[in-house]
Amino acid sequence: MSQDHPPHLGPMQLLAGYAQGIFPMARAADDPRLYWFNPPFRGILPVGGVHMSRSLRRSLARGGWTADAHPDFDRIVRHCADRPETWINAPLLRLYQRLHDCGHAQALAVYQDGALAGGIFGVTLGGAFFGESMFSTRTNGSKMALLWLSDHLARCGFTLFDTQYLTPHLASMGGVEITREDYRARLAHALRQPADYHALPLRSAAELAARGGYSAASAPSSSSTGVVSPSGPMPSPPSGSAVSGS
């Protein structure tokens, strides 16, 4: 349930929540309140093993695709929030920017023939990357962002790629759903790992295409429920899931 008079939520409180396995969302862009969510099942993607279809590999190999691990952070977040319904409200926009300023939120953008095609942003803590939202302005934009980011996270020491909820879009990229208990165990391990998002540059499109695709060896364990949430790529918080608010 939500608190009647929640305390002010700052960057350190936000990180403490992530470290406990919970995350904040608003119910709508015009609702100034934030709520903590602690779902019984969590979506994750395989670090370094996001599924690369033959068509994506061919598209990468043909050229025209580039990626940037240090884009204008605010621009990427605002693109993610630019949709008819979003859980990213003004307080969250400010919090994400403050986390970015102190090194705990990162974005990745992809371009096709020099034009912004998609992007993703998330929060980092230890060896965990908490994916928050993504967008596409061109076909396969968000898929390319996931491919580049998953590969980059693996090379920079990350061991957990949290997507909060699983969607058909994420499942098609190799995402699975695990129990809250399994997630917390993976999170505890990831938080102890030294990782640095800025440790290495991104691979080129040709290098990424040559790397190959998803394999069973890189998949999360079979503790996945296999259940796919019936929602779009960026789910809104389900009603009744709030455990506290701000």
C-alpha cells in the first residue's frame, strides 16, 4: 500500500530502494506522486546474450548503424517519456537527471544514417543495470539499443540486466521472468561486483554483427516462469502494486 504522507525521495533514497529490489513509478505523467513497486516476478535480459535475429545481424552488417554510450541524457529520457501514456512524471525526470549527474544513471542512443533511431536509459549500481525505458523512432531502433547495451554491459563487468516487467518485445530479445526471490539473490550478487559503464568504448556495428547472437549458454537459468506480460515494450505500473509512495 502507499504511504499517506511519503517522505521526500532523493537520489540516495532512490538507490537504496533499487538495492532492496524495489523501484519507483508514477501512475501518470500528470500525477506528481511516486510509488514503490515490488512485483512478485521480475523481467531480466541475459547480459551479453540478447537475441540477435538474422535480420538484425544483416541490417548491422549492411552499415549505417552507429551507437553512442554518452548521448544527451535528458534528451533520451524525454524521448522515452514522449508517449500518450507514461509513468515518467516530472519528479522522476528530475531524479533521473540527478542520478546521471552523480554517475548512477546512463543512456545509450543508436543512429541510422546519422539520424536518431532509438535509445534506452537506466540506473546503475554495482554490477546491476536497472533498465527504465526505451524508444524507437525508426524500425528496430530499440532492438539495436538493447543489442548494443547488453554487449556493452557484459564487457564492462555487469552481471544483471533488470527490465522490471517482461513484455512480448523483451521476450523476443531473450528476456525471461524470474521469481522475486531469485531476483533478489541475483541482485545481491550483482551489487558486490565491480562494474564501470565507462570502462570501454562501444563495439562498432560490424564488430557487434560478427559477435553473433543469443545462445542457450548465455540465457538466465530455468527458474524463469516463462510467463509473458500482456503489455507493450514499456509497461505502465499495474494497479494495486504500490508498496510505498513519494
